[in-house]
Amino acid sequence: MTDVNIAVALLGDAQDDAFDTAVIVSADSDLVGPVNASRHRFPDKRVIAAFPPGRASKHLRAVATAAFPIWRRALIDSLFPDLVVKADGHVVSRPESWR
């Protein structure tokens, strides 16, 4: 159902003119249809595929405006610290599964 939700959101947001460039983080070739449809129906919109580490889709790359891999190191470098102190002093901890 995630593919369907992404497709509906992509086409709806394109129709509502809610973006100039959309980035889809996926290598799922099931998204070829929605990406292709949005690019043809809204040719001024860009749809970029960002492939998770170790994954890619030549079919999605072919219909997207552009595509790039997300390197594992970039994900590691983007993690929140173990503890974050909010302005009000409340401490939020990063879940163990995110470490």
C-alpha cells in the first residue's frame, strides 16, 4: 500500500502545484508508472529518485528526471546525537534501534 500512497501523493501534489522538484527515496520499480505519469502530465515538474544504500532501479532511473545513490556514510553522518536537549530543557533520546 505504500506504493499506492506515494503515487497518490506525487500526482496530487503535482496537480496542486505543491512542488517544483520531488525526491522519492526508493528503488522500487513499482513507482515507474506514477513517476512517468507525473512527468508527462506535468512536464515542468522534476522527479528525482534517491536510491537507498545497496539498492537501485534502472527502470526508475530511466523515467526520473535524475537519480542518485544515498551512501551509507551519508546516513551515518546524518544521525541525530544520542541525546538532544530541547530549548525548554526536556531531553529526548535517540531510540536504540537508530544507533
